[in-house]
Amino acid sequence: MPAGTSGAASASPVGPGGPAVPEPVAERLEETECLRLISPGGIGRLAYSRADGPVVIPVNYKLHEGTIVFRTAQDSPVGDDLRTGIAEAEYKVAFEIDSLGIGDREGWFVFIHGAAHHVDSDAERASVLHVDAEPWPAGEREHFVRVIPTLITGWRIGRAAKAAGA
């Protein structure tokens, strides 16, 4: 739970004499809820460590067969960065997806830790070709990468009254 958050609902007035409004609270999400939230796909953030330090890159992704799938150019910096150079060894990455309402201080975020697996075989490529993970930048982006989750965690931040069904 984020620092300073007890999980208990507290109220703060909207203004002088105004109604009390519950403070936002954090709720840990079960893995099944995390998967439900990210299942439509969209924009996520791929995080990994390069030789010159950490990097976070937004990518258009789809959830497919329990994995995160995104596309990049065959010889792109991302594709090259995520190759270990060791047969059968896969690069460890993190992937983050969120939906946040800054104004109302509500939303959710999901973190995925796992291996970046290059879809290199014809059989694997056939299984992901229909996945609509269309990248935003123009140009050839025909190399697929799958993030195979080893850990999925998430949090929802909302008003206690809403969380209690009010």
C-alpha cells in the first residue's frame, strides 16, 4: 500500500459547511481482476535495464493467451536490447498498464514482471499474427515480443464510499 495510506476511510470536507467526501484509498487487486482490467489492450509501459541505465517505453499491447504481446521492428533498439545473446535465456522486464483519473484521484494500475520472449519460430508467429497489437509509429513493425508473466499485481485507488457500494 502506498506510503501514508492506511486503507481506512477518512473524510475531508469539500468546503466550509460542505458534505464530507471520503478520501481515496488503495485496494490490492487479485490477479484475475488485473487480467480483466488489462484484457482490452491499449497502451502499456515496458521497463527494462539497458547498458546505459533503465528505460521505460510506451507500447501498444494486447493480452493474448495470458501473455502481453507487442510489435517492434525486426532490428529495432527495443528488439536488440531485449536479446540476451544466450540461447534459451530471456531478458527480465516489467510491464505497467493503468487507467488514472488525476482530477478525481481514482483509477487502477497493474504491474507485470516476466520474461521478454521473442516470437521467432513459424509456429509461434502463426499464433500471434492475428493479434491486433498495432504499433503507433509508421514503418515495418513485424517482430512480435511476448511478455510471459511470472508475477501480476495491481491496485485500485478509489473513494471508500464507492468501494463500499454507495
